[in-house]
Amino acid sequence: RTETQKAPGAVPAAADTATVAHVLSRLAYGPRQGDIARVQQMTLAAYIDGQLHPERIADVALQAKLAAFPTINLSTKEIARDYYGPAEALRRAEQRAVDPMMAGQPPQRPGSATSRPNSGPRGRRNNRFCRT
């Protein structure tokens, strides 16, 4: 092979605008303003490598934005302990303040037999021998 011949599937060292636009259309959502110049500056091979291995891309700007969210690195257990648990306790306290009869009682599901009087298996509504 001579210097001008490329191996099949080889990436050209200096790609023209049409080739870069084609690669951007195939590997991304098409070229945006400035993308072609950026890919030509970094070489087409480096761009393709970055698309195939995104974990190698250093994204300092994204890391700075994500640092504002303290829960981003927490496990599900830590989120439940630190956020869900206190919110649930607050909800129960507010519920007890509104309905003092609920204090000390376990929460009831809406529609359960104990949430409606006389609706259990021996309740008046369900007793076929009882006239109401």
C-alpha cells in the first residue's frame, strides 16, 4: 500500500467538512453550529473514540452543577433515612394534630374494614339477617 491508500474502515487523519458532517449525523444528532470545526480541530478519530468511550470525557462543568445536589451520591437507604423518614414522621404529626383520636393508633388504609364502622364481616351493612 502507498501512503495515499487507506485500510478499509480507517478514519482519515484530516477529514473534510462533508465527512465530519456525515459522522456527526451517524454518531450524534447531526451537526450543530460549531460542531464541524470542533471535530476537525480535535481530529475525527478522537471524536469517534470519545463517542465510544464517554467515561473518558472529563466534564468539569457538569460535575460543578451536580455538586449542588447533595442526594446525587446517596444510596436508596440513605435517602429513605434522611429524607423519606423525617417527611413521613412530620406527616403523621400533622395528622395527629388535626385528628387527636389518631394519636397512638396505627395508620389505616382508606377503604379498609376498620376505617368504616359496621362494615366488617359482622357489621350491620354486611349482615343479611339485619334490617337497616
